[in-house]
Amino acid sequence: MENFDRKKHWENIYQTKELKDVSWFQPKPETSLNFFRQFAIPTSAKVIDVGGGDSLLADHLLALGYEDITVLDISEAAVERAKQRLSEKADKVKWLVADVSDFNPTVKYDFGHDRAAFHFLTDEDEINKYVKTACENINPDGIVVIGTFSELGPKKCSGIEIRQYTAESLSEVFQHGFEKLSCFTTDHTTPFDTVQNFVFCSFRKSLKN
């Protein structure tokens, strides 16, 4: 897939499919929201949702009073759809259109969330760049949550091969600069009534870095 245009692919997805017609759709991202409760993330925390697209996490975080939310996605179409949905509330969110494998943050974050974006990175250099960027741009004692397809999950999504993880392999990727807090697997039921198994791991940025 040397000539694969990742941005073009995702722009096409978001231009041709409705929100409820994509496999990752969740009316309420309960698993993700639970991390905010579990770690008592203050509403003043700088939060970034990597690959957030037009998911509803930002909507729910705004409803909970979070004041500093950034949504990063490769697709401008996804971001525009989210803005239209949120209407005037969209101004309360910072929107960034960029490929996470080539993302250079200008601020540091307290909480990083990534559900189903990281597993699309299959190139070792891109994976290493992602981890390096996270390590350099998550504040000391900050939290990172990563959710990917597990070894029991799909091997492809939206026609693209993904990289499956176990709790152990995902923890190993983030072992430099982060301390593992917890990992678990959970099933996501798609709008088409199929089941996808995810592994979620949470990490705390090491104070040594």
C-alpha cells in the first residue's frame, strides 16, 4: 500500500457515510467517559481526542463542563460535520485537521484519548513517532488512554488493515515514558449488530520524563 492516500480515503468515508453508518459509532461513548470519572479528570484539564472525527465524545465532555477540548482528525469532512452538529457549541472546541503520524502539537495536554485511531498505524516509524509525540506533549503525571482492536477483533476496518494488540503488546509500545495503569478488553456492538473486541489501556506519564 505504498501509494495509499490515507487522507483521501478518510475524506471519502466521511463524505459518503452518515454518522450512524460507520462501525465505530457510539451514541454514548461510555467506556471513554468512564476514564474521566475513574481518574477524576478536572473540567479545566487540557484534553485531546485523537482521531475524534465527528464522534460524540466532545458533545458529552462539553455537557459535563469540560472547558479545554481539542479534537484531532485527518478528515476535514469529519471535523466540519462535528462543527455543524454542535452548532454554536463548536466554538468551545479546538479543531485540528492533521494526520496523527505527522502531528506536531503546540501545547501540552493533561489527558490524551484515542479510540480506534492508533491501530491504523502499522508502520513502525509512525508508531514510534506517535509514542514520541505523546511522551513529549503529555504533561508529567498526565493520562493517556488508547483503545485498539484486540487479537479477537477485526483485522481490517473501513477496508484498511489494522494492527491488533493485546494488553501486553500495547503496554510494551508505551513502556518508555509511561507507566501502565490498567488494561481490559470490551466488546463494541456496531450499528450493524456485529461485535468488535477492543483492548483499552490507560497510562500515566512518568514523572521521570
